[in-house]
Amino acid sequence: MTITGSVGEGGVNRKKDVTAVQKLLAAGGRYSGTASGVCDATLIKASRGFQATFAKHPDGRIDPGGATLKKLTELEPPPRTGPGAAADWSGDSSQWTQEKKLQSLEPGFRVKVEAVLAALTASSFAPRIVFGWRSAAVQKKLKAEGKSTLSFSFHCSQHKDGTPNSWAADIIDKRWAYSEDAEANGFWEALGAAAKAQGLVWGGDWKTFPDVSHIQGRANSELAATKAESGL
């Protein structure tokens, strides 16, 4: 795929080119807006978030023949949904690859999580997602074990056909996991700061049941609505 001019921050932003980039980002689960052909803050933020997965200095601009456009055209689309797709999401979701965990997130939330991961990496941490989506059955088990107070969480959010659409992610530094070293080296504080910079909720701020590895894209008051949207 080619574009005739640059798209994004400081770009030429011809409508046809902008639409093409919006569709590419959306197809890869990196953009939750519409293919309007208008370059706005949502598109620039999505472009920066995507660039942050492979570039040290994301600039929010996509140039004809440039590295970002090449990466976009090679971007693997999210796993299919609909009949027969449930098998794609079988097994222990904590053991999925990092890319599959990212793919299990709600697309707009995913862009923000990728930005959080990029910010942590830039600060010399080694972030790793433990859970993106997890099933309601696993969530109920965690509650029974006293590891959660909820039988449904934002991790369990899904489309009504059962395919993942998680609004939460648990992130650790792979060197320290949940050990005391994570706090001693400032990882939880850095995670909280990076999450809040993206407008996300950080579980470390909770008073009754702090969850320092947890970030989410919706307020706690929206949990019941999220469950209803999930068909659960």
C-alpha cells in the first residue's frame, strides 16, 4: 500500500491518505476512531502509540515509503471473531504470548497500554503483561482463592460472541515480578505514573484492595455496564 503524502503530526494529510492510515491502524487493533479522512488528535495519538512499539522517538507522522508505513502494511490483524473463533482464545490466558495478550484488549485501550509499555521501557524497566483478558470462570476462581474481591472484572470484558475485549491489564517487570524488589526499584510507582499519563485507572490507588500491577481503561462505576455489554 502507498500514500501520496505524509499523514499525522505536521503532515500533508490528504483525505484519501488519512483514511488509508486510519483503516490500517484500525485493522491492527491500534485505532478506535472512524475512517473519517480527518487527521485529529485521536489518529496522532494512535500513530505515536504504534510507533512506540518499534521506535525510540515516535513522532506521530507516517511518511510515504517510511518505516512506519511499512510496519503498518505488515501489521497482523487481530484474531477473527464470530463462529468458530472461540478456539483461538482457549487455554490459560496468562501463558499467551505478549502479542496475543495485547490483541485481547479493547482496541482503544490497547493503544494506551502500548504507550504505557513504551514509557516503562524508555525508563529502563522490562515490562511484561501477565493478564490481558481472562475468562469469568478464572475470575471467579481468583475470588474464591481470595486473590480478588470480584467475580467479574474488567479483565473479563468480551464481545457477545465470547471473544475477548478486555478493559484491564496486569503488568509486571519481568526481572522482579511481584517481589519486594519491584517496589524497591520504583516499578509500581512508574507503572502508576505511566498509566495515569494515559488517563487510565491504576489499581495501586485503591484504598481497600490495592492492586499495584493492575491498570484499566474504565472507571469502577462502569463495571456493571461492562458486564451487561459482555452478555454475562
